[in-house]
Amino acid sequence: MSLTFALATGVGKTRLMGAFIAYLYTQHSIKNFFVVAPNSTIYEKLKKDLSDFNSPKYVFRGLGCFAVPPQIITDDDYKDKNLRLFESDIHIFVYNIDKFNKEGAESDANTRLLLDVESADNSVEIVIHVNMLKEGWDVNNLYTIVPLRTAASKILREQMVGRGLRLPYGERTGDRDVDAVMLTAHDKFADILAEAQRGDSIFKAGNVIKAEEIQPEQVTYTQLTIEPEPDKTLETAYQQTGITKTEATDELLKKAAELISHEVAKHIQKTPTHTVTPAQAQQIAGSVKAQVTEDRDLGEVFKENEMPLEAWLLYQTEETHRAAQAKFIPIPRIKVTDAGVEEYVFVDFDLDMADFTHVPIKNELLIQNLEDMQDRQRIKGDAIDFEGYNPKKVILEQLRTKPEIDYEKCSALLFKLITQLCDHYTAQYGDNGMRNIIMMYKRDIGNKIYKQMMQHFYCENGFLQEEVIGTRDYNLQQSYSYKQRAGLYESYTEDIRSVLFDGIKKGVFSTAKFDSHPELLLARVLEGDGDVQNWLRPAPREFNITYNHGHTYEPDFVVETEDTIYLVEVKGEDKLNDPDVIAKKKRGVQYCEVASRWGKANGYKAWQYLFIPSMQVRANSSFMQLAKQFHTL
């Protein structure tokens, strides 16, 4: 069993751990416990909280089963620790994984000062640390928090604020300065205010434990879609065997054909050669005979016509094998013979100024009560002079840290974009206002320019050479985990990525999963389109297409028609200009070009790449219409 507790900071996670230790000891006689601390601060805290029964934070206080304190073994003394016979039989091993990569800043002396900061003889009043206000530092007399890093996640912001929410005396005193914590913030100030007003905010939450019911996922493997047409199968069987047609023989032949399809599909997916030899066909026919004759009624019918039916079983196995081989879509295997030299290229463009809405920072302090939004005051300071530095150079230094930007190759574009940015803010706030904004928001400004540059960026292999070294004449079986199973045309209640869709007839496999509703819509279009012979949701290792520093490209669909095989990508409109998507598109086009040239010379179908915006896939779409509209040359 595995349990995870998501608790607000300061509600007693260590005490909860102690309660579980007591429960496991008293109810299940478990006597040895292993506790791993992620850093030195929590490690020192845990040692004291678990062993010092004189400390007010001792976790086993008041528990009769721990009248004799447990024996604590740490990674400092485990080699020399003597476990005394007449003391507690409970052993708690406390280890610190962070000791392997601890910095000089995390020295034992500093850790002791941090842990003892509440002591009257500790002279430390100000603590500056990158991660210390995240977790594991339990200090009650903390009155001001100054976050110097950008707290991008909601949980991290809650953890930082939570360090100061502990009451110094364990309860409210009525003194505003003692009961409140002052929090200074910059770019995330508005987010913290908004979070404080929501119902699920840590500022309003009580000690509530919510248990989530976890629905276990099921696992299945894809099966080949090689269901024979019943009427045609029966007609051929009667012609082959010459036996009299009855309801009993119909049932026998249908059951045998179904078992043969299952056995051939299983065999062709599991064997290394992905084929059925004559000897293996005899084995499959014998296995089906044994399964059919286990049924008393069917067994009697079989024995009456044993010789012709045995011959038909072998014939049907061979026919089913041929149908299975025809069902596969052959995938050309590409070999990169010369990776060449990668080059980063930026296309010339103008900055979109809609992203740049910064305003000059005033030298004043806003004090806002998070419980009472009307309780606020401002403390004004002197004006700040931002003369004496080069704002363009400041932005350039931010951009030069990005690995894709080569200053020598794109200096003209960089100078143009930085000038546009400076002119934009100068026009609105004057020269000093522009300098103010760039100095105060230089990192955010640099990231916004970089983000726009990456929308006009691609990676080229100057001398990339590829060749086809053959085809894989089978498609890879996949393992799918799912919470809900539904027919391809049925509605579903779970997140679509947790749903397994079955009942597929035209696909290589009878089941598939999808990442979005437009992908599901396209699958429905493919199933009902007369021009589509076959389609596939390829496995992750189906293609050996790489792009952008060796990333693997996994296409959404492979679709086969009479004369063409299509590599199909379905993408949301918001991602059409994403650099990663553009890089995939270029590699997909290149793959299809190489595969088509090889196919033309070796008697295989041509390949074509389709890049379809998701909103263009509709229930009434036809595949060939989409192919004509979105084929990529």
C-alpha cells in the first residue's frame, strides 16, 4: 500500500507521521521504520522531533505506547550505534539524502543556527536562503518574508507564505504586529491577493483531510483486426469441404474461424519473425481442432466430417495469415548516414508589443491585509534615478544566455528587436521610465523577447542524408492502460486519455487510445470513409524519425489508401506556430519524401505528409477532402 498526504503547511505533517508509526506498531507489530529527509534542515528537525521528549515539538508526546522513547538511528551514527536490550524495541532510522550533494552554504554550523534561530541566545535576525522557506523550517517567531525568487507555482507560494503563518505563542494575542506576518512581493503580488480570496486558499482553510478514491487502471494489449466476413467464410468452407449446410455446421465453422483469427493474431504478434510457417499453421489448426472438440455438440459435428474439416482448418489458417499480413501497413525504416552540422536559424520579424505591458516601478511600499481587502496603506519613498547604465546592453545580456541565440549570426535581428522594445517604452514613459522598466523587469522582458524569437526559429542539419534500408512488414503491438472502455462512436465520462476505444474495423488494431477529441473525430472519419483501406495509431517505436537534438517524433496517424500512405498530424490551432511543432512538420515532410523515392523504385506506395488543424476535423469530413486541403509539399 502507498499513501500520499497533501497537507497545508504548518498543520503537523511530522505529527501525522508519528501517528502512523504508533498505529503500525500497536496494530500490526511493526517495529522498524525508515524515514528519509530530503535536506539537512528537515533531517536535523526530524532527529530532534523524534528523539527529544523534552522538546515541545516531540511527536510522541502523550502516547502511552511510547512511554519508553523509540531508539533513533541516523546516518551519522548507524555504524557505531549500540541498540540497548532493555530500551524500546522500536527502531526509527533517519537518513538524509541531501548529504550527498550538500553545498558550503549548507554547513553543519549554518544548519544549527537556522534550527536554533528561536533561541534567545541566537543572534540571527535575518535569514537569506534560496529554498529555506519552502519546507522543513519550523520557526514561530517569523514576522516578515521577502521572497527574492519568482514563485511560479501555487504550491511553492503557499509553502513560502506558510512559513510565517505559525503563531509565535500558539494562539492569537490581539497584538496586530505579533499575530500578522508581513509579506513583500513583486510580480506575483496580484496572484497572492487573488489566492487569498478563494475558498480553497490556505489563508481560509481549516484542518481538513480529504481522501481521494483511486480507481485502478486496467491494462490490455492491442489485437489485430482480421475478422473475416461470416457469409464469405461459410460459403468458401462449404465449397472446400462439401459437407451439408445445417445450423450446427454453421455454428461450428463460425466458431472455428473465430478461434483461427485469434490464434493467428496472437502468433504473428508474439513470434520474432512475425509470420506463420507451414509447420506453425499445422500447429494452429491442431489447437483449434482441440478447442472445438471440447464442446460436446460441436465435437460430434466435427467427428462426422473430420477429414474435410481438418483440411479446411489448415486452409483457413493460411488464408487468415495472408489477411493478417495484408492488414499491416509497411513502415520504411530510415537510416541517417550523415547527421551533418546543426544550425540555429531565426527568421526576421518585428516584436509583437502586446506582450510588453510593464509600467515603471514607483519607490513606495504597499501594505495590504489579506483578510480585509479594504485595509491597506502606502508608504512613499524618494524617486529613483536610473541613469548610468545602458538599457540595450542589459537586455542583450539576458538574451545572450539563451543557448539557441548566436550573437555573431543574429546580431542585426537582436539589435532591431531591442531597439523596438526600448522605443516602445520610451514613447509611453520617457527615457527614465524606459530605464526603470528595463532595470526592474529585465529578466521577464528578456524571456518575452526570447519566446517570440523561438516562434521564428528552427534547427537545420546542413548535410543531413537519409536512406531507406528496408521496411518493417508488421506493426508493433501496444500495451494500453485505461480506466474506461467505450465503443468508437460511444460517449465517455473519463478524461479521453484514460479511455480505451474498441470496435475498430478498418484499423490495423481493434482498439486505440487518443490524446484529444479531434483525434477521436478523425478516427471516426477514417472508419467510415470508403477511400481508406487501413489506418493505424503508431506505437512510440514504430518510426525512427528524430528532430531537434535527437528528440523522437511520434506521428498521430498512418492512413493507407489505394495509391498513397499518409503520415498525419492533428494539432490545435494554438500550436500551429510552435517551434517544436514546426520542427516535427519539417522532419515528417522529409521522411515522406525519402520514403516515396524509395517506394517508387521498389514497388511500394508513395508517402505524403498531412498537417491538419484540429478545428478542421468534423464529423462530416471526408479523408480525401482533408488530404487535398492540408497536404504538405
